[in-house]
Amino acid sequence: MTIQHLIRSAAAATLLSTPLAQAENLDIVMSQVFPRDQATYIGFESIEREDVPATSAIDRKYLVVDFRLAASQPAAEHLQASVHKVCMALLKDRELVRSLSDSGYDMVSVAFDRRSQFDCL
């Protein structure tokens, strides 16, 4: 195996592992936002709007982080505070925000049910 082959293999492995590391970091950050009795982190979904031109000022690629509030938590009373808590947890992790931005994400939204999303950044 030549040095060039090793360098190419290492570069390919780095490029392939970056989204996985980013996803793992996002999962770790989001799973620690709430105690288990308040809300449960479900996961995230990457959305890319193909109907929006890449040169448009409209957000084209965004991430939705999904939670479910505990049944004992009245959603209307705690919704704004819960959205703020998730958004602040994301914003405090500058490396994660930079990584998401470098991956082309224009926005991150938070969902606590299947009907509504709230924008963070």
C-alpha cells in the first residue's frame, strides 16, 4: 500500500465519518436537554427543499429536532420555555452550530408534536 493510497483512504474515511459524528453530537446534546420526566428526545430529520433554488434567500436545507413532552406537562404552559431551552442548548454548542452550517443547514426547528415546528436559528 502506497502513502498516497493511505492518504486517500484517510481522507475518504474523514469525509464519510463527519456527518455521523455530527449526528452523534446532535443526539448527545439533544438527549441531555430535558430530564426524562419532562420530555423525550425522539430524533432529528434533515429536510432539503428541492423546490427552492440554491441561489434563493429562502431557507433550503434545515433540520428538525423532535421531542415529546411528558403527559403531565401541559404543552401550552411550557411550550415557549421548552423551545427556548432546546434552542439555547443548540446555540451554546458552537462546534455543532459550525458543523451544521458547514453542512449547508440554513435553519434548525424544534417540534413537540406532529403539527407544529418552532424555528431556532
